[in-house]
Amino acid sequence: MKAFIVQKYGKKEILTLAQEPKPIITENEVLVEIYSTGINQLDTKILSGEFKLILRYKTPFILGHDLAGVVSEIGSNVIKFKIGDEVYARPSDNAIGTFAEFLAVPEGDLALKPKSLTMEEAAGVPLVALTAWQALVEIGKLKKGQKVFIQAGSGGVGIIAIQLAKYLGATVATTAGKASFHMLEKLGADVLIDYKTQDFESVLKDYDLVLNSQDNKTLVKSLNIVKRGGKVISISGPPTPTFAKEIGASWIIKLISSLLSSGIRRKAKKKGVDYQFLFMRADGKQLEEITKLIDNGIIKIVVEKVYPFSQTNEALNHVARGRAKGKVVVKIK
């Protein structure tokens, strides 16, 4: 099969197109023929080496974290899927590799593809939607009547998170460029802040929850708009000792995580705010819940651009620039 490989880490490195053996599945896995794959900031950060401490992939390896495709083979213990099913997934960290024509995926990571979406649309959903779900529902426990600030509303996570927060009954504030305001208003954003001309810290007050996806300066400022007892959940770091423990990290990674996050944890504690770092995980059951929201028209998908498989590096560069409005997807078949 054709696949795009990380040969070595580096900010100027690109993926190499190669011929790789088709995966052999275990009894608990499903072989998926991949039709489309989504591109995420996580892919660009892994390639650059930014996440080497957390995700220790030994080169060479196949990159990619989102897929939509068709089941072509099932393991002997698999009961939820059959050959020919249209599925989508964000595979577990130890099972990534969606920049390829086939992938062996653990059964628990998969869900049936939303019937209302094309393969290209579905491929852009899993990672960002699971991130939004785990931040707002699982950790944030967002309730009706609460106020949430979702940074970078026009990004992949932001677009899903705004709609999910509105479904949960929250008032939603977000930052974006003015060109995206109309789209975000239609998706449910109540308070729109132009990040180029406005300071959210001077606009927002007494929020229950912040979903932070920006730099450390923005993270620190976010603490100032949250009420005592509120939460700040960051998907851009710094990682915490709790996170390091959850992933079974070595003592040195636990120590590094403690040092990196000590400042923000100290500031949060002083303000009576709960700070947590979220590194989303694969979860087929949560994806099933997201599928229902999509097929019921509650969550809409925004795809900015679809690239052919041969232009996977160009798609990565597009996402790395951080200006995509919606999802960037690669069509493999």
C-alpha cells in the first residue's frame, strides 16, 4: 500500500511517500480501507519533534490521526462491525497511521460513519470532535446557563466546540478574525471577539469554563476571566503531573511536566481555578454520541479544503500555518 512516512523529526522535514506492507490485523482489530484522512495540528507538531517527550514514535513511521473508510477485514473477536461498513475513527496513539491506504484499527476506537456526511467530511471529525467532547462534557461538565470561552473559534476544534456548547445550553464567547464572524454566529457563538483588535480580557468576566488552544500568554490571561471554582482546560499545554501519571510516563517526564506547568498551576490555585491539560484519547463510544448529534443536524461540519493524496505535504503545510477556517482533508480514494 501507499503511505506517507516520517523518516526523521524536524521543523523543516517533510513526509516521504513509500510502499509499505498492508497491515495484518489481530483478533480485536478491524482493517479499514481509508478513503479520506483529516489533517491536524497534532500531525505537524509530531513531525517537527515537538511531542517527542510525550509520544515516542520510533522513526520511520506512518503519520495521521483521522480516517473515514470502509471495513475490509475483521478480527475473530470483533462483534460491532462487518465487512463493507462505512466507519470513521481517531485511532489510539499506539495505532496511528491514517496517511495510508489501509490501517488496522482497534475495534473500540471505531464508530459507524454519520450517514449524513461524505467520506471527506467525516474524515475531518474524529480528533477535533472528541477533543471538544472530552473538554466540555467529560472534564468541563458544562451545564445549561453556564458561560464558556472557546478560543480560536474558526479552527477545527473551535467550530465543533461552539456547536456542542450551544447544544448543552451554554453562552459561548470566542475569538476569531472578523471574516469568520458570520459563520461563527450561524454556528451559535454569542460573543465574538476580533483577536486582531480586541483583548478578550477586557470583554469577558466571570466565565465558568475556558477551552484554551493558544500560547502561554493567552493561557495566563484566561485565568483572569474565570470565576472562582471555574475551570481552564488547555489542549496546547503545558502538560501537568496528573496527565503524565495517566499516560504512565517515566519519572523524568513526570518531573518535566511538573516543572513546565508549575507556574500556571500556582496562578490557577491562587485564583481558585482548576487548571487541566487535555490530550484527547480515542473513544469509539463517544464518537457514536457525536454521530447522533451530526445526523440530527445539531453539529455541522465545515471543510475548508480537500487535497489529493499526492499533496499530503501541502495539506500539512496549510494546517501548520494556523489559518485554516474549518478542517483540511486529504482524499485518498
